[in-house]
Amino acid sequence: MNLPQLPQDKANHALYGVAIFVVTHFFFGVVAGLLVGLVAAVGKEVYDKVSGKGNPELLDVLATFAGVMLGAFATARI
């Protein structure tokens, strides 16, 4: 059985999402981590669109926020 491959770009977005959440959460809490992660995800794609230096994609936003959520679940206290 072959597992599907995650494109490098989407993997990078997810890893940055985790990092953004963890650092923000450490200093400001869970809600701030979620909000900063969401703003960073959308902001990066808006920057790509406005600057013309990247390729804005909705899947990049989703991949970044998936990383944010992974960070949230990984740091949750049960």
C-alpha cells in the first residue's frame, strides 16, 4: 500500500503553521496562537497575490491552518 505524497510546498506551509502556533501559544495563549496562525495563512497568500512574487492558493491557506491545528492539538492539555 502506497501512502499519498504531500507536495513539498504544502508540507512547508503545514510546518510553518505548527511553528507559528507553538511560538505564539507559548507567549500569548491558545486563542492568540489560532488567530495569528489564521492571519499568517491568509496574509501570506494575499502577499503572494499583491506582490506577484508567489502563486496564491486556497490549499496553501488550508495547509498552513492544518499545521496550526496540529500544533493546537499537540499542545492541548487533556
